[in-house]
Amino acid sequence: MGSLKISCALWSLSTGPTREKLDEALTTAAAVGVQAVQPWCVDVEKWKTVCMLDPDRCTGAKRKEMAAHIRGFGLEISGFCAQLAGPTTLGGFGEADGLDARIRKTQDALRLAAEMGAPIVTTHIGPIPEDRNSEVYKRFLDSVGAVTKAGEACGGLFALETGQETAHVLRQFIEDVGSPALKVNYDPANMLKHGTVEGVEILKDHIVHTHAKDRHPESGTQTVGRGAVPWDAYIAALKGIGYDGWYAIEDESKTDKPASIRAGREFLERY
């Protein structure tokens, strides 16, 4: 048995549109042997995604009740995912249309996460441009700055998922925002095109959560340990910077997903 803290990105099983569906996913996560889950926590109209943990639905006393309910399955909560969509980009924090609503929803997700005792909220915000003088870059600064102010106030951490830009661009952006509530959720499969191992060193001061995801370049297999991610070097790099947080298995395999997640968990336990 290794030393890694292994979670499961719960939307790999279900976004939890109802209590029944959420419980089914939690039961499966517990059965495959992970220690924690990262639930989805926002409705997304564009994808017709409904989530019972959306902060407009899960309010007041329901939040602590649901936190206790999840932990009743023997599972911790490693964080939450508040992935939204803009008109043309994943996240849409650099797009003006509908931006105020995305900011508000994300702020509310941070409050929900903090009240449920797992203050990390992860998401892609959209591809950050390299040109720091562009109007789009300034819009990213303003929108993410508004979200992180809410995080600072409630104790939430807004963790940007890697992969839509290089590690250098992401680090510069985090430094430009300048908020202690702005962090990184590191995804090794998403970083294959930019340098999975190299990015850890670049972003080392900001990583608070990771996704354990893999991708085979030919078959597309996402089972952790059966793709192109250089796990030995990647995990060594994370341990080398002192990272001791969660590894949330994100698996979008098309067949027998529980078996794939279990195989990923067994693989990670070697470390």
C-alpha cells in the first residue's frame, strides 16, 4: 500500500442530478476503494447538466447535511468541480456574454464548498492568452479577481485546472491576479502537450489538488496507468515539491467505468 491520498472525480460516475443518482455514485466510489470524492456542484444549461449540489439548490442547513451524508459513505470530500461553459470556450471567463452569471455561480460554489468543509473548487476558466495587454487577458483578470475576492472572504480556494495554456502562462496569470485564494488543480493528461513533469516545477507554489487522469494516444484509453502519462516521474515531481494532497481519479472510459477506476486506484496505490 502506497502513501497517496486517492479520490475520485465523482462526475466520472454521475453529476448527481438527484439524491438517488448521487447515492448510487457514492456507493460505487466506496466500493471501488477510493478514500474521497470530488463532486460536481453546478448546473450547466448548455450541457443540460443538473446537479443537486448546485449552490442555488443546496442552500442553508442542506450544505452541512449533505457533507455529513457524503462522509457517511466512508468518503472524504477532496474538493468540488464548478465547471461552467461560455458561449464558445470551456469556462468562458474571458468572454463577455453571460460572464456576470458565471462569476456569481462560481463565487457561490466557493461559499458552498467552504461551508461543506472542503474549500477547493476546480475548473477550467478558458484559454488564457499570452498577450497580457490584450482585452481578453484583462477580462480574465477582472473576472477571476472577482471570484477570488469571494474566496478570500469565505475561505474558499479557486483552483484552475491545467492544460488550456502552458504552465508559464498560467503561473504568470496567477501572479498577476495576486490572490492567496487562487490556486492550481494539476491534470497530468491535460499537460501532456505542454510537459507533464516540467509543469509541476513551474507551478509548484500553487498546486493544491490534482486529477489522476491518463490518456492512451492511440486507443484513447483513460484508465490510470495505461496511457501516456509518465507516472513515475510525475508523482516523484509532486512528492519532490512537497505535495501531499489528493489525487482524484478522473476517468471517462466508455465501458465498465467502475472497473477502470478500480484499476486506476490499484495502480496509484503502488506509490
